Amino acid sequence: MPEDKSAQAQQPSQQQAQEAPAAAPAQKKRAPKAKKSVKKHEKVLVLKSKRKEAVARAAIKSGSGVIRINRMDVNTIEPKEFRSAILEPVNLSSITKELASRLSIDVTVTGGGASSQVQAARGAIAKAMVAFADTDSIRKEYLRYDRSMLVDDTRRVEPKKFKGPKARARFQKSYR
């Protein structure tokens, strides 16, 4: 008798197995998926700028004129002196304002202090706009106004030496 119960238990599973393939073709009869539209290759440039220990990377592409610094809108940056320094490459002339209104710029800044980060972001935005515009007129405009927008400052902090608290200073000598 136990064998009969196992045989009966197997029969429903065999029936289910036979029903399952019948249901599968019904799923295949669905309408074919719509083809995904192929996106045009968008021109995206990533440029970097350095100031002291701060490094800024600007990703620039066609867009709606939004400028973000570390995922924050540039208009929310305080104090306003920092905001105006970051926007200096954009507000330099009518040509740069018009170009920036057609672009989206995302800047990521790490390292250094607040002023260094602002100056690094400013340089990255200027370099990105020059590279995206692909014309020499904007580059010359930046160079005439302030060369430091396009050329990074190569000065770095000298490493500390032994026998002193800083790179050049020496510990005081005391006889008593």
C-alpha cells in the first residue's frame, strides 16, 4: 500500500509537468518588445585642474546650462565670493555666457582647503569650456583676462625634513 501512495503522489506531479509546457507557449505568444531607441553619441569631456592639494574634475556636455559643484547647484554655494570666483569663467563675456547656457557642467573637487578648491574648480570649468568650444577665441580671452584659469599653478608644499618642525625651520637650540 505505501507503494500505491507514492505512485499516486507521482502522478499529479507528472500531470503538472505535462501542463507546464502547455502554459509556456502561451507566454511566448506575447507581442514582441519594442526596439530600444539608440541614443546619439553625446560629446562628454572630462578635464582636471589642480591648486595646491585640491584637484577638480569637470565633466562637460551639451545640456541646459546647469553647473554643479560636488552635486550641489553652484547658486547654493556660500560665501558669495566663492560663488563669483567659480562662475568667473562663465561670466567673463557674452560669448562665454552664451556657450555656458548650452552646456551642463559637473565638477567634483577633492582635497585642499576651501579657497584652493574654488580656484581648482574655476580652472577646471575654464579648461572644459575651451576644450568643448574647440575655438581659439575663448582660449585667448581667458589668457588675456587671467592666465591662471587655464594654466595650473605647479607650486607644491615642500615636504618636512628631519631635525625640524617644518621643511626649512629647525628646532631651537638651548644650552640650559
